Amino acid sequence: GIQVEQSPPDLILQEGANSTLRCNFSDSVNNLQWFHQNPWGQLINLFYIPSGTKQNGRLSATTVATERYSLLYISSSQTTDSGVYFCAGVRSNDYKLSFGAGTTVTVRA
Amino acid sequence: DAGVIQSPRHEVTEMGQEVTLRCKPISGHDYLFWYRQTMMRGLELLIYFNNNVPIDDSGMPEDRFSAKMPNASFSTLKIQPSEPRDSAVYFCASSYAMNTEAFFGQGTRLTVV
């Protein structure tokens, strides 16, 4: 599998703030996903985004495949956004979804 | 669809006992994956199946671990005998095809005492 680096490892936000999470990967990918692991441990799909930009409510993501990175934007953060955000990628002609170590986000009221 | 369904949600067992984790993938998905999540190693792939056939089990930590997929709607991950270091959250995931979006179950939190 590929190597996936996420930054920052931890992020503390005041409710209403905006933030950007970054994911760098070591090789070209055909599949890039962002997940949110909530405090109950569930892995929630946020985006399937091998390239380009997508938006879903207050969240958006951009993947620049040629430069091997992806960004997740959280706008007007809420306490329910707290949890760990993972990105995961699959190299071309591979099957293994390799995960980064995650960014732990804490949103304070 | 109800998504990927795993059971049980929590399992506490004594060292040496056999543990069986169960997974029902999303209907129509040809790929099924078993992952394990620990604090030390994060999320790691244990094994994956394509059309019910195990393709790569190189992530299975030891011979104590085995996985089967007798049909397209059911898979099991068995640990026999279990050890305290097997304590982790085990996730099952499925996808329609290679390199398509993967969906995860709610996980089974295993504690071996």
C-alpha cells in the first residue's frame, strides 16, 4: 500500500471557526476517501474524491492528484464535528485502502 | 440498503477462547475487507475477498486468525485461541469494485481478558 501522511495530528477549534486538514500520499492514487470517526467509533464516509473538488454542506474537499495531496475544509465548525478525520488512498491497480494516522479535531462550544 | 452490518458490536472474552466476528456486506458489492484498528498501528488491512474468494491474507497477523466467506452475503473472522493483544476494533468493509468507494460497518470492539 501507499504511505499516507496527515496533518496536523491534532486540532482544537472554537465553535464557528474554519479549518483545513491535509493529506499527502506517497504515490499516485485511483481512490481517495475521507472519513470521520465519531466518538462512538463509527467510520462515516465523507468524500470519495480521487481528483477535483466536492462539497457537502459545511464540508468540502479538494484532491490534486498530480501533486499527491488532498485537503478537507471544515467551515463554521460545530461540536458535532469533533472526532478523528482519516484519509485513505489506493494506488493504481491495487486494492488496499491505506489509512493515514488521522487528525483529531476537538470543537469547543 | 442497511449498509455493512457487523455483529456483535462488543465482545468480551477470556484468553484462550474462540472468537467469531460476523459481517454482512452491502448487497451487490463484490469486494469485502476486514480491517483492525489499534492505537499503536492504526487501521490495517487483514484480508480481502473478491467474489467470495480470499485474494490476499498477508495482513493476517498469525495462524490463529482465519476468515471465510461462504457466500456473497456473509463473512466471518475467527480468532482461535484469542490473546489479550488481539484486543482491538475490527471493521468489515465492502465495495462494488476495485478502487470504488468502500463502506465500513460499525465495527466490533473485542476485549480479550
